[in-house]
Amino acid sequence: MYQIKVRHKGQVTLPAELRRRLKIDEGSLLEVELRPEGILLKPLPPIEGGRVVGEEVYREVIEDLERLRGKWQRLLWRTP
């Protein structure tokens, strides 16, 4: 059993032994679940790179970026 102190902004420090055993490193994500007996913290698996948006949204973003790039190029190369 561990006792930890709640600090400014509700921050707590997990004991090093628990962090090692659960492979919790800086930047790790934890799920917080409210239970009748208290709070349960569960480590989440690391976020893996992959498909975040669909192909259609991706194409729209690229098209918007190309339009903006063209606009900036026209503004930069305009002669006074």
C-alpha cells in the first residue's frame, strides 16, 4: 500500500516502483475511472502512428494547403 500527496493543481507522483512495474514513463497516458470505492488509474497502451483521418479529409487538407501555398507564393513574388 502506498500513500501519495496531492499537490498543486491536483497533481500526484506515482511511486517509482509502481511506474517501473507498470512501465509508466513520462508522457504515458492513464485512464481515470471513478469507482464507488475511489479512483482507479489504468495505464493505456502507447499511441501508435497510423491513419487518423479518412482519405477524403486528408485530400481536402492537402488541397487547402496547396491553395494557401499558391496564394503566399503569388504575394511574395508580386513586384511593387
